[in-house]
Amino acid sequence: MSFITIILFGGLAASFSLIIEILTSVLFPVSQTIALGLSPALSFTTFLAFLSIAGIEELSKYIFLRQYAKRFLSDFPSAITKSVLLGISFGLGFAALEIFLIWYNLTRLPLWALFGSAGLHIFTSVVFTVFLFSVAQKRFTRETLIALAIFSHLLYNVLVFSQ
């Protein structure tokens, strides 16, 4: 088990979600405004764009983490601390691409928003890895965890981008 592999899986998940987001920006042109760092008024269309971005990114994370679990679970000791470390690594890999793209576009987002983005992706990745890799009794269903992750991401998007 290599932490480099899980970081790469995070980057691949971010790349996959970016491709899907670009394709859906045709449906929601306001997401192009969001990607440029401009603050659109919070309308229903903007809310749908925020929701689609959150859904795409969180489902992408879950899918890639599930594939990682299928391929490398036999090598994985099921300790919670190792699950958390893998979640942090995956979240950093995912957030690195997003932060680079935000920095590259020279958006006018404050520094706390960049750290918030990394924190959000790390948090949701840790939740997913603990759920997927832990052999402890699962108290939540995967649908509940995905909905929680999407809601957290949606809340972050609304707070940061519609100021």
C-alpha cells in the first residue's frame, strides 16, 4: 500500500470530476462564472450549478475511493488511523488540482477559501475512507454519507461563491 497511489487516485478523481463539470457547464452557464471566481447572485440557476458541482465532485470521490478499496483492500490493514491517513492523502490529491486551477486562474478568492477547499475535500474523503475501509459496524448507509458530503460541499460553495 502506497500513499503515493492514493494521492494519485485523488488527483484522478479530481480530473474526472473536472471533465464532467466542463461538460455540464453547457447546461449551467453560470458555473463558468463560478469557475472564474466571480460572485453571481444566488438564484435558482446558481443554486443548481452549486448542487451539480458538489454532486459531481463528491460522487467522483466516492467512486474512486470505492475502486481503490476493491483493488487494494487485501493489502490494507483495517485500522481507523490508517483509514484516516488514507482519507487525508486522497483529499490532498483531490484538493491539489482544484487549488492549482484556482491559483492558475488568478481568481479573487481569499486565502481562507483555498484552505477551506482543502479542508472540505479532506473531511469528506476521510468520512468516505473510514466508511469504506473500516471493518467496524457501519452505522450509516453509503447514500447517507454521500448526501452528507454533497450537503457539506453545497454549503461551502454557497458560502464562498455567493458573497
